Amino acid sequence: EQAFIDAVRDALQVSHRAKDEIWKGFDLNDYPLIYFTPHQGFSYALLFNYTDNEPPQGFLPVAGNAGVYEGLTVTPYPNPFHIYYPVGSAQGIVMDARMSTVTLMHEAFHRHQLSQSFFDGETTDNTEYDPEDVALAQLEQSALVKALGAKNTNEMKQQVHAFLNLRNARNQKHSESLTHNENALEAIEGTAAYVEHRFSQVAYQEKIAQANPHFYQAKEVLQQETVHMLSSPLDKGGMERFRYYMTGHAMALLLDRLESRSWQTEMESGATLVGLLQSASNYVLPASNELFQILNSSGFKAQKATQTAYLQTLLEQNKRFIADFKNSPGQRVELSIPGQWPLTTQTVEAVSLSENHVLKDKHARVSAESPPALSLFLKGPLEQTRGTESTFVFYAHPLDVLKIDGKSVLGQTGSFTGALELRAGEARIQAQSAHLVIDEARIRITLRD
């Protein structure tokens, strides 16, 4: 615990000393901070940066650590984070103790964005992209990689202009709302990624203590990571939110190099990264015939052919996955988890079939910190739908154990309520309270609050 307290304090000191270097006006020390960890049905938490004379209800001073408080609660904290959590007379930031201070900087910067009104909460993960979109986006990312690796300012500007040409060609395909959505996502996630990496770089330079030292890295290593992600093959799924962490971050780095000292302030006044990059690089929008040339270039045509072939292959794979799923042997089990649960899912090799319908062909893990206690491990074809509830459908073969309140209901039909235990091959489900409806066709399980 003391090592953890020291590591957080070091991070807070770095954030304060370098606040103008990382992002002018942003300091992690301005917000109460709760780090928590689940412990035997309770949540143990450490509180930092609380400025009132008396600690909030439920917290006591930690001996030998002025300004640090500890608390124990049965009320679960939001998982993995919450940036406006009520803490006594203030609103703090909550983080799972397993997460790094680098992640904390990213999430806390979202709080700063909200205070400066350049966080657009209406953004969506748009999926209406066609092969041309993906091909142009791949070329955009290649141009950003070349700009980051440029040896001089002129070469960098040349690649920045290539990126902007491609972005403008793609924007002409889109509605104004979709373009606004992409610009907003780059402003939100790209600048947060930038702040996260700047903090990591400064902390690395100062060689501060940290429970996870590999999160603090040199500038060169951080840029290599960004370049690697931008260089990765892009598909339709990659056009969603995560892409903008990288493109936005790359544009922020380029704005630094173009010595646009005021770009951070202009972001807080509503400017877009694309617009600022255009201004800082003295970009002039090309004539329509030049954009036409982009869409007829050999590089674009090759990328478009690759994306078209990929989407066709994916379509065929989806058909096979659906057929295999529907033909899976065993007892059909539907597990519904109320939407208000703090739910975390981790999946491997997920294939998107539609907006709210996903098939996992390997395995999924689901965990919830809130009572009633839930542990779930599923292996095999799994269908997930999301609405007011998260419903997981799988096939149990064989169904080894199905108990309510410790009594087997295997082979029975009817409705049952109580503590649940289910084992089917490698599938394991345990919950303190559940409602079962069993008939010859399926087993429907609804977890209860």
C-alpha cells in the first residue's frame, strides 16, 4: 500500500510540475482521486487531492501520509472509471487500482475537455463506411506515418498536405454530420492520447517510482507505438472509435512540430485538429480535378481492391459462423444480465454481424463487481445482443450441473428463483440470485438485482 501511495504521489507531482508542458491549464491535482480495489465483497479505496479540512464520510486518514484517506464500502465503485463521482462536497475521478496513472491522465483529461466544452458527447461509432472510405483512410494513415518520420519541415509539410488531400477527398463522400463526428472523435480521444503520452514521456524523463514502470516510456518508444498502430492494416471494423485515438494523436504531435504554440488554446475554443493542421502547414485546398486524380491513382485503386476483397471474405465467413452457431449441438441457454450492472466483457476473435449482434467464435469472459456476485466463463460459439439487457446465448453440451439454492433442477421444467450454479463442459456460471424458466426447448436465465 505504501509503495502504491508513493507512486501515485510521484505521478501527481509530475503532473503539477509539468502542467504547462503537458497541456496548459490541466493539472491532475485539481480533482479528488479515488483508487479502489475489490476486497472480499467490499471495495477498499484510497483518496487523494481532497481539499476540505475533514475527509468525506466513510474515509479516515492514512497514518503517516498527510492528505491521503482510506475507506471501505459495500457500495461498488463504477468500473473501470467515473470522472464525476460524488466525493463529499466535490466530484472526483474513480479508477480501478489495477489501472495505471497513464490511463488516469487520459480519463482525467476528458474531465478537462468537458470543463472547456470541447468534448462532444453526441459522437457515435459510425459503421456506415464502404471500401472507398477504408482505402482512403488507410492512405491517410500512411501519410501521417511519413509526416511523423520526415527529416525536415518541408518534407513533413509535404506529407501533411498529402494527408489533408486524402481527408478532404473522403469528406466529400460524407454528410456534414459524419465529418463533424470524426472531427469530434479526434478532438476527444486524440488529444487525450496526446496528453497521456506526454505525461508518460515526462515521467520517464524524471525516472519516478511507479507500480507499472513500463507505462512510463521514452519519447522515441511512444512514437514507435503510434507509428506501428497507424501502419497496421485497416479494415471496416478499424474505422470505428479507436482509429481516432491514433489519427488525432498524430495530428497533435505534428502541430507541436510545426511550432503552432497556440493550438491547444484554439482546441478549447472549438477548432478541429484538421483545421489547425491546415492553418499551421499553410495548406491550400486543391482544385476538384486534383481530388479526382487521387480517386484514380494506382495507390487508391489498389487499396480499394484490397478492401473490397476483404469485405467479401468477411461476408462469407459470417455466413459460415452463423450456420455453425445455429447448428451447434446441446441445450440452448439464454443468459440475461440487467443493463444497469457494471459489466465488463473481454472477447477473443469477435466478428461483427450487425449493430447489436455479435458472434464470438472463441470465448468470452463476463464479470460484474456488484452484488449479486457473478462469475461467468463461456467457451464456444456465443451470441450477444444488447438492449436494456445484455443477453448471451450459448449451447450447453453436456449440461453437467444446474442447481438452484443447492438443489439440482436438471431435467425439470418450470420456473425457479434462487442462487444459481451452472456447469456445462467448460462453461461456468454462478450468481447469488437468478430466475430460471426451463422448458424442453431452452433454459432462460435472468440475473436478479
